[in-house]
Amino acid sequence: MKLLKLNDSTERPLPFYLAMEEHAASIVGDDDLFFLWQVSPTVIFGRNQVIDNEVDLDYCRSHGIAVYRRKSGGGCVYADRSNIMFSYITRADNVTTTFSRYTAMIVDMLRSLGLNASDSARNDILIDGLKVSGNAFYHLPGRSIVHGTMLYDTDLTHLTRAITPGHSKLAAKGVKSVASRVTTLNRYLTMSIDEFKRYAISYLTDGSITLTQADLEAISAIVPSYLRHEFIYGHRSPGTIVRSKRFDGVGEIEAQLVIEGGIIRDINLTGDFFVIGDLDALILNRLRGVTFTRTAVAHALTDAQPDNAVMNLSLDLLLDLLFN
């Protein structure tokens, strides 16, 4: 695996690094690519999440914390200069296999430092059972991007105040707050954050590639897609019915439906789930115009297999969400 390097040490805003991942996916060859980066205080929430449900916008504005949406699924995370972001890019179509391979690499790296590291059933990396890294993935044709946090000495006050996860998510984990389920590397390691970064690079990579000016221009062309107001804030359908539930292995999922005359006129799914296929083609478009009954919805999705669109979301679970 090769380290992807910039030709200077300028600190850039988060959208630049997300765009850098996308560009890396377009140029990745036989060698996987990896890079790590840091940003000023920033909240990053998942593509399918409703910003008002996940982020305390007033707190972020008053404390100078930037807020951006990413194109991968999963939940909301907080990052600052005492947190390290990891990005892994590979030529692979099977995102679930890629995700497992990435988390195993990171767990092995942490264990090599003598830490009691493990990965959770879904998307976290743990030390002594506490979260030290949250991860998500993003799929492009023939390419997979996995990215995540690595909490070194993060400002836990900002982390707990800026992010507002739903009560069901916390209850599912048996805790009462975000802070009670996270930890930081500096509690276990004597090395500095820069020493840890150098160790991670030496453990995970065997060479480097430096981006050219042409690469930087290509990255800059992608950045505006992350800055559009509509992309960051999205829109919430004025649904007459809202159903939400948390499923093990899937995550928090909320359905917003507009029902007129017993017909589904519009439907949207939001939450911290992982999209692994075309959500519109496999689920949403198939349900628009369908009678809002369990039988009719099941029939409309007979050959769709919702878990081809949303990781681990079976047809039975989707029906439970909508009708139970």
C-alpha cells in the first residue's frame, strides 16, 4: 500500500480531503492508497442523515466548528487537530469485504503497539471496549473508499456538545452519553501524535506517491460538490408519516412518507446506515405510486433485495420499519 502525499503542509478544510479521496479513487492502480490528515474543529455527518437530528448547529456556530456532509453513509463524527483522519482507497467492488479488510489492518496496527484493540460488528474500532475510531465507506464503480477517525487527544467537550445522536442509538449501546463510550489514544500511549502518525505510516505503507499540480487542480474541481447548500443541509420531505427504528447491523433508519389517497406519493430514508447500492433504483423509486399496505410494498420489492442497497437491511426489516 502506498502513502499518498501532498507537496506541502498547508492545512486545508475538510472538503478538500474528501475530494482528494475521490480523485485518488480515479487514479488508484494495483497498489492500494492511504493517507492521513487533520482539520480544524469540524463535524462530519453521513450522506443519509438529517442534519437537525445529528448536529447542534447553534453550538457549532458559536464555537467556530465547521459542519459538512460526506458522501459516505454511517453516523456523525467530530474531528479536530488532535484527531487523525485515515483514508484508504482500493480497486474493489465489494465494499463490505474492503471495509472488513481495512478495519482488520487498523486493529492489527494498534495491537502491534500493545493495545487491546478490536473491531465492532458494524463500523467502530475499540480499545478495551471503548470507541477510538468510527469508520464509513463510499463506493464508486470499481473503487472503494474507507475513511475514519482516530481519536488521539480530541476535545471531548466539543465532541459531546456538537453531536446529538438519537436516544435509541445510545440506548442500543447501553450508555447515557457519547463521552461514556469513547476513549483516546493518549490514555494508552506515551508517543506524541506526530510519532503515532509516523508509526502508522511505517506500519501500513511501503512507499509513497506525491500528488502533482494537475492532481491538485482535479481535486479542486471536485470540492464545490461538497459546498453546495442543498448537499449539506438536504431537504426533509413534508411526510404525513414518519417511522423510525434501530436495527442491529443496519443502524438508525427513518422513513418519511407522503401518503395521499392510500398511495405512497413520496418516500425518503434517512439515518446512519450504509448505502452499498442504488437506494433510489432498488427501494425508493419502486415504492412511489404503490398502495401503502404491507402486501403491496412487499410485492413491489419482491425481486429488489433491499440489502443490495442498504447494508443488512432485509425486506422483513424494511416492512417492520414501515408497518410495525
